[in-house]
Amino acid sequence: MTEFQPETEAELAGLIREAGAQGGGFAIRGGGTRAGLAAEGAARLSTVGLSGISLYEPGALTLVVRAGTPLAEVEAALASEGQVLPFEPWDARALTGRTGTPTIGGVVATNASGPRRIQAGACRDSMIGIRFVDGTGAVVKNGGRVMKNVTGLDLVKLLAGSHGTLGVITEVAFKLLPGPAATASVVFDGLSAEEAVGAMTAALGTPFQVSAAAHLPAGAGEASATLLRLEGLAGSVAYRSGELARALRRFGMARVVEGPGDWPAIRDAARLGGSDGAVWRISAKPTDGARVAARLGPAEVMLDWGGGLIWALAPEDFDLRAALGGVPGHATLVRAGAEARARWGVFHPEPPPVAAIAAGLRARFDPKGVLNPGLMAPHDPVPA
């Protein structure tokens, strides 16, 4: 398959204008770490040539970076100054089995947000500026390089999670946070999903600043584990973890684990990556987490975001969306074979009013359907 790799924003804009004039389209590709999220039948357009940190001001807690920059390069630069991306982006490779390199543009295009989302917000909440090329080949800039700016239409947040269907991101500005000096987890063993959601909800309602809350099911001879993470200065973390364990004593005796522990693997849902089946990422109300888990029968389920994010490993012929019934939320198919992707579709069907808005936005930003054609189009499940 033909692949284009522009080195400049102007070259990228020219390629898109030419494709529009010839009736062609591009499957937008970052580091190639996500399976099943590329438009079929289109030439590949890679952003990895648009790489490098444009501006980093540690004192102002701001970063401007080009879209093709490897995420590891960004995190290393921030770590050297004791800073982090607030939203703790997750790495899809453990689930997809891909060997590519995550890029910051791919993180933004998928709004990839990890366990700290419950405290610091999603990727889109850390973005303060963006540059992209829309489907007509026009270069668009929105937002700025400082935290206080008047942006008008908030295209910064609109592009986050658009999967390359509204524009090809070329540069992003972020606000940052100081990295935590210490980390500890308060862990309860043996709780059911319902008990775990109760414990996580209670923990998030305390003043002890829980930065992540997850529940791992029992497996491989181990009991289930419900983990509540605290971050900050060492003395503060030690005090808050002890107080949190005491405040939640009605859920059982907790143990305190110092250090990052299992959180990188929880962030990436790594335990679901080594088994056959379809992997789904379900967003729901945190208080519905146990209700969702109970409906997924044959699936192996993990809970994150206090119960608001449910990872599920299920047989590829299992109609997971139908099993959710009337539970509010949406399910995205993260990993599956071609037959399952064709049958279920990657993205959750949108309610008609939302679908109409989405279609209108795509028509405005990409009137000729050049960018990831058909990727987020409405999809009806194929009958068995």
C-alpha cells in the first residue's frame, strides 16, 4: 500500500489538496500502534515526519510539540524537569500486539487518557492550542501557547478524539503538571465488582485526593484487587494513605503498597492483551460499573476511573453492545479480527441527533471525504 510521509505542514496540506482534487482519500497513521482504526481502501498518510518539540517552558508548565513526535521522547523531556502530561496517556501496544511507536498526535487524535483522568481530566482538558490541516488542505490554528487565551470556537477539544476525520493534527500545545514525588496504593483484596465500586465511590468522595481508582477481577489463583492511588509529597502520601484505609475500613482491611506498583499495566489494560478475543473499551457512569460488568457474562472485565471505564475481553461473536441494553454509555472495539470489526463496527452507534451533528462537522471540515473515509460513518451490526 502506498504511504506518504510529509516532512512539513505545507507538504501535508499540498498532499491533501491534491487528493481532494483527484477524488482520493488517506488513511491517517501515526505510530501504527492501534489495530483496526484505519480507513480501508485508502493510501496511508503518516505523520511521523512531523516530529520535534517546538517549545518547552518548564517554568510556565507549557509544551508545544509536533504531532509525529514519539510519546516516549515527550515524556523523557518532561521527566528531566520533573513534569508530566496530566492525563497519563495509555499505550495500546499491550492490547493490539503492534510494535509501532506511540506518537503525541495519535494520543490526541484518540483522546487517549489514563487512570489519572478522574483527577486531572482527559487529554482534551490538557490541550491549550492546536494546528491541523483540514480536508480541503487549509491550515487551521486554534488556541495558543499559554493557559489563558480566548479561542472562540473550541477546535482544540473538537479535534481530540476525532480519529483524524476532521483534520490531520500537526502541532499541539499542552499545559503540564509537576510529577509526583511519591506514589502509594491502598489495596483491598477479594471485593466483588459491586463492593469495589462502592469502595471506589467512597474513596473519591473523601478529602484524601485519590488520583486513580481501579478494580481487577480474580484470576490465576489470585483474589480480586481494588486499588486506590495517592500521589504527591512523600509525607503527604504516607499520611493520606493511612487515613484513607481507616476511612474505608467497612470494606475490609486494606494494605498499602508504596511505589507505582501495577498502575502502568492497569493504564494499558495489559492483562487482557495476551488472550484471544475482542477487547472493548466501555465508558459509563462510575456507579454503573458493576452493573455493566454483571451483564457481560463470558467477558473478563476490568474497571478503571472509579468504575466509569470498563475494559472487557469477550468472544468475538459476543454482541457486547446488545448486552449493555439500556445502560447509558458507549463501547468502542479496540481489538478484534477483520470479521468481528466488520460485524460490530469500531465505534458505538450514535443517537440520530448526535450523528447529524457529527456528519455536519465532517461535511464542514472534510467536504470531499479525504480524511479516513468511512472510519466513523454510521454502522449497523451485520446479522450472524
